[in-house]
Amino acid sequence: MRHRIQGLRDTATSGEDVAAGVYLVRVDRAQYRWHKQKPCYLLRLTVLEPCELAGLVVSGRLYCTARALWKLSWFLRDFLYDPELLSQDEVDEKALAGLRGVVKISHVTLHGASLLNFDGFAPASQWEGLSSASIAAKEKPEVA
């Protein structure tokens, strides 16, 4: 028996095709997932810059545990989430869609599985400076 699941193919390549680095992205979708020990938001982001990777989909998680709220807050602040909703401790999934910002991505191997990690965020207005700094860092030879 076959089942058609819309969007399944997008998750098959998400994250693995994206090298570690800094990207300008747009939030396509955010979904809250409740878990007793690790509630989180599943984020689906589309790469806008660099141009050669534009349109690539990246999926990852932002955890909502007490110890991880600083990272969720950082993401919301830098992606210019509605400050009024934030001051009321509310996250509206629909209000997240379409927000733009810069994300620093790395890959982590945990128990044999490769996971995508969001290491940092910045407002979209800082993309030009961050992208040129990222390119310069990649071109600079390592000193032994």
C-alpha cells in the first residue's frame, strides 16, 4: 500500500546539502512539538543567500526547555518577531512564517546520527557584513 505525504521529499535532502556556514534565510514554517523533556519548534527555512544555494530548504529544531529559552529568544529577536507578542510570552507560528534573518549552521554527530545545529542568529540587515566576513575567513589559510 502506498501513501502520498506532501513535503516528504523536502525532508530527505534538508540539512545534508548545506555546508556549515552563514546563510540569509526565510522562515517557511514553524511547528511546536510538545515532548515531556524537550519541547521544541521545528523550523523549515529557505536559503535566500548566497545565490548559488538559493531555494535550498533547511530543517532544524529550536528547543523550548528552560535551559534553551535563551536561544529561542535570540532567534525571535534577531528575526524581528513581534515584540508585543514576545513581551506576552507568546509565539504565534503563523507570525513566524516569512520572517528573515541570518543563521549560522553547523553539523553535529550524536549517537551516529548527523544533526543540523543552529549556532547563531543575526538580523537580515547584517547579512552583507557577515557574508563578507564569512568568505574572508574561508579564504584565509590556517596557521599551524
